Amino acid sequence: MDLDGGIGLAGSRAPGTLRRFSHEAMNTVFEVHVANADPKYGAEAAQAAFALVDRLEGELSRFRPNSDITRINHLEPGASARVGEAALECLVVARHMYQLTGGAFDVSVGTGLPTLEIDADAFEIRATTGGVRIDLGGIGKGYAVDLVAELLEDWGLERAFVHGGYSSAIALEPPEGSDGWALTLSDPREPSRVFRRLSMRQAALSASGVKKGDHIRDPRTGEPVRGRLAAWAALPRPTRGDGASDPGDARPAPRLAPGAVADALTTAFMLLDTGDIAALCDRSPGLEAWILPEDAAPGGGLLQFPAGRAAILAPAPTTAGDE
């Protein structure tokens, strides 16, 4: 088990109001930090959140023999598999990110993601060719963090911070008296060295890096990433219910999963050239990125997109509960 790192949570100005709960899953440690909550109620909510993460791992892991992803990976050409909501939503996000990044993010690692037919109405995946192998490791933690954040909101715990291995994180509303959750971006070569200090609320933040070796490969070439040590991406959370379904359609709108999207972007940002990253940030409101080149001097050399922006802060309108 690894703590993936790259994101840090700085100390709260009111540490006595915070409750922290941890759980091992998806080969990492998930944590829920809740502010201003009854300890017993917070513990019950965290237990429900971690049960959700365990269920998602069972459905999404390619290492589980009867998971939705394993069944997809064993489809013969022309065969179909019905999947649950989690696998369907992850594949929809994955296909969108594949298209958005020109194939730099590919959960099939070059084995044919575009050849899978996704019938969202029937919750069905059809293989048009053989040999497609899906691995949701690049977005699974981010998706899990998205759902945990929604669960906490459903429990009325809106002042919370959630992360999976300190590489996939969601900041909800901050503790009382704070403008945002105080987060840091750290040098993977020396985690105690902080590059950036951010203040975030209602936003997703993700990190990717090569400290584990050549585990990130360019799906377009099969070659391991070169020239980058780390990448971070941050984007605001959409308001729940902001999906694009027809108002006359009784079905719920597709989930907007910023944690999963941020995970996908950081992987792609390890591979895309800086011009493509800058262009993507320029046309994506609220999206920010930081890139650490391989030849960066210790403590310096961090590239930022859009240039000149100091931090992401997605403020929510002030309400009586925020005062």
C-alpha cells in the first residue's frame, strides 16, 4: 500500500473542531476530515463513506474476478455486458477525457477504448473487437472521492475535505472562519518542500507523478513518461444537479465528477506538451494546472497554467450558515 502524495493538508486555524477518519482501500488510504460535526455522527457518516468506497472497489477493480470491469475485459467480439452505475459513469468520463486529450488519457492503454460501444440507457457495454483491457486506476480514486463528497453532503456534513492517498481530493466548504481548505503542492523528490499553497473550497485537486517508477506510459506510443516529474490539476465542483438531461426526461442527469476528471487530466498533463495544456486551461473555465519538469531545480521550476494565477479559490455565496 502507498500514500501517493503530491497534495498536503495544512493545519486548520481551529484544529479542535476537526475530526479525521481513515480507511484503507484501492491500495491507498482514504481520509475524511469533517469540521464542526458531532463526533459520533461524523464517525457514522465516515463509516458509510468507506463502505461506499469498498463497494466501488469491488465493482471497478480489474483485479476482482467478478467486477464489472473484469467482465468487460473478457468480452468476445460482439458480446455485451450489463454494468452498474459506477462502471458506466467512469467509462463515460474516460471516453470523454480520451477525446478531450487526443488519446493522452486512455483507460485501455492503447488496446481500443473507442471500439467499446456504450449504451447508457441500457447500462450495457458492447465489444466490437477483442482484446480491449480496461484499467480504471487513473480515475477510480477520483470518482470514489466524488461520491464520498456527495454522501457527506447528503448527511449534512458540508464542511469537509476528502482525499484518496493525497493524490485525489475534494474540498467542500471549509471550517468556520476560513476562506478555504489550506492545501499544498509538494516536491515529489522532497515532500517537505512546498511549491504552492492553495486555498480551496468546492473544488477538486489531483496529482500525478513518477516517484513510483515508470508506471505512467503514453498510451499512444507505449513509452514511459519522460521530461516530467509531477503534474497537478484543479477545477471547481459543479453545483449538484447541473447535468444536461432534458427537463422532460424523468431519468437523473449524468453525474458530473470533477475528481475523476481531475485525475484524468493530471495523467494527461504528464504527457501533453505545454502548449496543449495551456490551450486546454484557457478554454476550460476554472481549470488550473501545475507541471514540474524533470530538469527543474530543487524548490523551483514549477510551470503554472493559466500563467500568473496564484491559487484556485472557488467561493460559494455567503449564507447564514457561513457566517
